[in-house]
Amino acid sequence: MTDLEPVLRDLVIANRILANEDVVDAYGHVSVRNPANPEHYFLSCSRSPELVQRSDIMEFRLDGTPVGGDSRNPYLERFIHGAAYEADPNANAVVHSHAEEVLPYTITTQALLPVIHSAGLMGPEPPVWDIAENFGDTTLLVVNMDQGRDLAAQLAGKRIVLMRGHGFAATGRNLSEVVRVSVMLPRNARILTTALQFGGLKPLSPGEVALRQDMDPDHKAFYRAWEYWATRAGCGDMLTPPD
């Protein structure tokens, strides 16, 4: 039997970190695949990430159906998560964010290039998904599996996909990794925006990006950031130190 409590506790921590680091505000969300059943995932009920508690966590099938008849109000855009897991068996955690620093790169021709070493995990140049291409005029929200799968088709095999006029979706091999890339993406965007004003630019090379992406997501070195962010977010007491 898989002990799910550490996973669910880490999911609460991930919510708190993303809120405290201004990656999400009242909206946005983070999920984790059920390690005991890869056809299911865990995601909070519809609640602002800063307020999420263990009791708020719901379990879903990949099509967004709550498990066990849970009648609590779910996130409208939960289909981003299920479709990402369905499309990529290596994705074990998903974040959806509306970070303002990233938004200009979803509506202009300027690519969101990786320019700082800590953002190399994002990949060489994330694609921009435009919901209007296949669904016409919408609210720009991903509200069903057809839309989620269309988004996931561009996300599969990548860490990041930008969403036109909306934000981004990110995947990771574990919660720590998806939180790390989601925190670093807006920082990278801020630095890139500043650098573009100076003229001339040297982004990370494909080889540099590949080396960052190949790093072991479970390496103990990454716990330092997880512990730091969790402590800043006021939930350091929930941490499970690595062996």
C-alpha cells in the first residue's frame, strides 16, 4: 500500500509556496498524479492556493470526474491537469498560473527565451497555445477535455506551454520540480524583459538547457529551495526532510 499522506502534504506545501512566491494569486492551481493509481490525480477543491489545506484535496480521474462522488466545487480548469497527465506519462505534477510577467510573451512575437541558469529547466523556447485556433471565441478558459487535450498536445514532452492572453501550464517529474520551474519562469521573464531594453541578447544554449533538464529532480540539492520556500510560506512545519 502506498502511503499517500506525504504526497498530499507536499501538495498543500506546493500551493502555499506558489502563492507566497506570487506565481498564483486567488486563481491558479497545482496538482499531483496519484502514485498508487496513475489514472487519477489530486487537486484542491476550488479554493485560493494560499488557503488550501489537507482537507481541501480532492481526487479526480483523468477526465476531470471527481472520485467517490465528491460533490465539492472543483476548479473549472481542472481539465488542464488531467489532459497533461493523459498525454505525458512522465508528468507527475502540473501547475497552471496567470503570472503577469509571462503574459506579454503570450501575446507578442517575442519568444520567452531562457536567459538565466535557474530557468534552463523551462526548455529552449516554450510554444504559445492559442485556444482560438481550434475553438474560436471563448472565455480563454480551458473548461472541457477537448480543450485540455488540445493544450496538452503542445505541452507533452515539454515543461512549459504559454497560453495566449491567459498564462502558462507547466509539468514536472515531481512536485518540487514543477514548483521550481513555475517560480523561475516569471523571474526569467522579468530579466528577459529588462535585457531586451538594452539591445543584444545571449540566451542559454541548447546544450546548457539540456544539462539543466537532465538533472535528477529527486536530487537532495533541490530540497534546499523547497525547504526555503516552504519556510517563507509559513508551512515549514509540514516538511518531510529527505533521507
